[in-house]
Amino acid sequence: QVQLVESGGGLVQAGGSLRLSCVASGRTFNAMGWYRQAPGKQRELVARISSGGTTNYADSVKGRFTISGDNTKNTVYLQMNSLRAEDTAVYYCNAEVWYSISNRRDYWGQGTQVTVSS
């Protein structure tokens, strides 16, 4: 069965850093990424990396967050620097399986809480 296991969340002060990790298992994936959801807000894409190496970032995190992957460990990382209070959210690991350009399956981790105090 597909399983995504996240780690690295926690409480940090503004300006600090955290490194999130997500280990995926069960099958191969075409892309992996991180989404977040803050109270009262919709889930939003934070960063994503495809199997071809293409990355996408939310405008709000560009220059501060970096997504990377380790294929030997089937793991994706999110290095978060210069954290701000508005980064506070539950961060969810996402993995995609592409059946066609318009048909894909998404798998999700349980989420890890990131809280940034100011």
C-alpha cells in the first residue's frame, strides 16, 4: 500500500528554519510536493517537484523555501528558511501518479504542524 510518512514539523521563532521530510513507499511517483492549510484558508501548493526535475513554488515562499528529492531514498524534502508567522499551517506531503495529462491520482500524508511564533 502507498504510504507517505512526514517528519520535521515543529515550533520555531520567526526567522528560523525547519526541514520537512517525506518518505514515500508502495510505488513509483511522477511528482511529489508540499501543500499547506492554515486555519480558515484553503489548502495551497507550497512547492512541487516532478520526476523530470521541474519545480514550482508559491510566490509567497520563493527565495525562502527549497524543495529537493532523493531518489535513492524515495524521499522529498522542504527546506524552509526565514520563516514568518504567516507560514504557520499544517503541511501535507503529496505524491502524484499520472495516468494521463488530465487524469492523476494524489496520495497524501497525515500532515505535520509548523508553527512560527513572532
